[in-house]
Amino acid sequence: MKSNIVPKASPAPLPELDTFLAPFASLFRRHTSRDSMERYVTGLLTDLPHKTADTIAATVAGTSTERLQHLLTDATWDVTALDEARVKHLLSIHPPTAGVLVFDDTGLPKKGTESVGVAAQYSGTLGKIGNCQVVVSAQYLADDPASSTPFHFPVSARLYLPESWITDDERRKQTHVPAQISQQTKPEIALSLLDQAHEWGMPIQAVVVDAGYGDNPNFLAGLDARRVPYVCAVESTFGVRLPQEVLAASKEVPAYGADSHASPVRPRSTASRNSSKRCPSPLGKPSGGAKEPKAPCRHRRSPSACIGQPAHHATAPAIAASTLAPKAGCWPSAPRPYSRVTSRPPTSRCQPLIPSSRKSQKSKKPRRPSTGSARCRLRPRSHTSSPWPTHAG
């Protein structure tokens, strides 16, 4: 059966690639693994739209799908040691004086559920939440004196594991997830990659991230603790303060003692219970010797509305001073400054309910039930000691 697949590489390795991979040969114990690594890297350099073990084995001569799968899944080699050797080799070829480290996460869309770390999560590749893997990567970028093109290469990458994978021991066992891998957020993974780059001797001038990391205060605090300059994108709702404002805020004394977050205990003494039964009139007793209507206080649920209010015969400055100061037996509330100070005392927050005239009440007759309805009957009103005028039904 003839195949229409065009070979992308010959069985012989490329001379430049063979020279580049020579320092890493000692990291692979078997020669078959070293040969598979050369074939796999050769396939990554081709123009294949989808670079997988199947597509590389079909277009690159001298290998097979089984050999490439064995290299990626079963062969024994240290990923961190390989990245360290590669980074040091690149720095020896192009020794930069300073550069920037760029962190970003990449989403790898998946159809199934068996790949490590695959879950319904946000993917920048898809631009939405989808079934994918997320990889946090670190890229190094520096000026190249011999060229106008910046010198850049990938430093390292680490797979992000969602919480559903961390807590599922059965899936971890099936996919051979190491036991030392614990729950880490993406900013925490980026900080660990930064520490790793420092250990490898990379000259890092600054860190550059997008808003996905710049909006995380813990990530910014980690960069400050490591004394690394950074350029971070933030959302428009991200708030910051100047250093002098932070220092001034730390010296402010709370309004109600040191423990301003603790809820004060509501006082409920005998005097407060008696005073909350009736709301005093803001204008004193009415003229003519008439008795003040016994209106129930509408603010009975809030003791501060009736307890500890300034006397009505006090002057306006005294009222303002007594309102701003906390009083014994009064529920603390935020002071409400008056818009202007006049000789007339401000109106109390408890307004008496003025009953309507007897004439207006007589004009309103109660609705009589329909004779055809047996369910609607008027019950006799119970006699109470209410001071409000009533009428006979």
C-alpha cells in the first residue's frame, strides 16, 4: 500500500543538531534513548502542524511510534538535569550580561480525560474555559550584541495540576504522578521556576508577567522578598497606594480601641429598656398643656437611635460634641456630621407619629363583608389600652 506522506528528514542526523546534542548524551543511559532523542528533536524542527509521536514517526525516517513513546513515558532520565545542562550550554554560547525572565501559562486543548492534569479550566489558547492542560513556562530574553534580533530561549516549564487531580490518588497512580508533587498555584510555580533559574546562574534583570500573575498579591510579595525588579500588567480594578500612605494608615488609631474588628456587646440595662419604650418629642411638650401623644418609637430595634441622644435644650455645638463621642449604654455607630450648625437643635432621628384628626377617621368607614360570602366575617376588635382614637365597628 502506497503512502502519500512526504518524509521530512533523512535517517542520518543533521551535523549541527548532532553537535548541539553531544553534551546531553551522558544523561541517557541507553544508546536507544539517545537515538530516539535525536529523532524526536529532529521532528520538532520540522514544519508539521501537529507534532506528536505518531506524526513524527510517520515523517521522520529511522524511528517508530513505539520508540518515541518509550522515550517520553518509560525511559529513565531527569528532566530538571536536562534543562539545567541545556540552559548552561546556551549561556556559554551566548553569554548575556542581563536579561528578562517572562512567565506565562499555555493551554493545551484535549479531547479525552486520561492526560495528566486535564480538566475544565481556562485556556489562553482557546480564550475560554475548556478541557485542556495548562503549562507554566519561563522564557529568557536578552540583547545579542552580534545581532539585532534578541537572544531568547525557553528556560523550563512545569505542568499545573488542578485540585481534582491532587486529591485523586487513583488517577495519580495510573498516570505515574510523583508523590512529592503537591498542590501549587500558577504564581507559586512561577516563583519556583525563578528560584531554579537563580540557582543555574542566569543573570536576571527583571521579571515580566501578564495580568494573570500581576493581580496576585502573593506573587508580587514573593518578587519583593527576592529583591527582583518586575514589570507586571494588572487589571483596571487593581488598587495601589503610595508608600507614605501605607505608613500613615498603619499609624492611625482605631475609633473604638485596638480591637476595632471585634463586635461590641449590645448593652441592655433597665434604663435602656425603659427609655426605648417611648421616643421623646424633639420640640418638648406641646403648648397649651396638652399631653404628648404616646407614639411608639420606630427605632426600637436600634438602641443607638434612642439611647444616648443629646438633650433637646442643649446648644448646637454641645449636640455635635455629644453625637461624636460614644456614650455609655449606646450602640456604637458612625458619626453623622451636620451640614450646618444653627441655633436650633437638629431634629431627632425618632419622629413622633402624629395621629390624624377624629374627623378624618370618622369619614373612613370599614368595609362590610358581602352577604353572599360566608367565609368573610368581621371579628369584634379586642379592647386594648392603645392611646390612639378608635371608632366602633
